[in-house]
Amino acid sequence: MGVVQKLQERIRQKGFKRTCKTLFERYVFFHWELLWMERDLVSPVPPYSLKPHSPVTLVQITPSNADAFARHFGDRVQTMRELASEGHTGHMYLDEQGDAVAFIWASVVDYHDKHYYGCTFPVKPGEFFEFGGEMTRPYFGSELSVTAQVELWNTMREKGCHKVVDVVETHNVPAMKLHLRMGYHEQGRVMHVYGLFGRWKLFRETRYDGSRLAVLRKPGVVGALPTT
């Protein structure tokens, strides 16, 4: 398929305005806001209503078993192998065929995200930085989104951590809702990521008062949200 045909197909699927916006952000300029979130590792997860899922098996990611990502995350195999080699703690969930259908990572040291954002996320003693959580489409909106986080929290608590920190993109509403549903709290910090001409990235951090996510809360229920 030629370039023009690909563009026409994208416009058909996404719409003209959305396609133009995507191309502008990819090749000219983008600005992402990443809100810092935190949570202790002992408070129970607020009540939720998520669908069950088919059986999966939790396995710690190592350099030698990263090939399990080949079927559903083929472009991530080497990345998974690198992260495991660097000493980060990674959990993957395998389906009955032995293929990874979900994964999530934790770092107890300052995490330099060379694979996506390009910036460094500092980690304080006693904390761990949670990153890279993803699952295949059949598991969207399922209990696995809770299980994967809780299992990682339990693992990191056994390693001496008492708090999880991470960032959430302000343009990713489902992810923001998930954080609130899981009982996270805003730190009042924002990591800004700027992209220029598809080549350069700039970073800065700002602070804010109050809540950026209050409008997403279910009225009258603290921390609880409708499922996505």
C-alpha cells in the first residue's frame, strides 16, 4: 500500500481532523502532561465492577523468557529483555498457550525511559516507580487490570517498598480513571514532555494545587469510578 493509500485509509478510519492532529504531533510538535500519582501498598483497593477473564499465569520476566512476548507484543521482545537485564522487576501474564497477554514493571532506582518518553523519573528510598503496564485487547476492562497491579505491589512490599509512584497522561482518560479506581492520589506535580519535528524532546516539571482529576470522580464516592 502506497503512502497516499495509507493516508486515505487512516482518514477513513480516524477522520480528517484526528489524522491531521496525529501527523502534526508526530512530525511538528507535541506537548504531553504526565501527572505524578502515588499510593501506599497496604490500603485495600476500592470496590470495583470489572469483568472476569480467561485463566492466566503470573511469571517474572527474565532475559531468557522474553520470547513469550513474540505473538502479541512482537516489537517489545528486545525491550522486555533489556529491562529484565537492567534489574527491574517485571511481571507478565501468560495465557494457556504460553503467550504473554499482559505485563507491568517496577523500578526501585531512578528510571530513565529511553524507550518512550525519553526522560528520567526519580525514585526516592522506600518507593518504586511503576511503569509499562499493558494488556491485549481481550483483557481490556477485566479484573486483570487490578490483579496485575496488586500482585506487583505485594512483590515490591516484600522487597521493602512502602509506596508506589507513577505518571499518567492527561490525554488518557481511561488510565486516569483506572488510577482513581485503584486508590491513587495526585502528588501535585506534572512532568511536561515536548516533542519537536519528530527528533528532539524537551522536559520540565511544574506543580499545581488542588486536583486535576476531581471531575472524573463518581459523585459521592471517593476513589470509585465507573468501569471503562
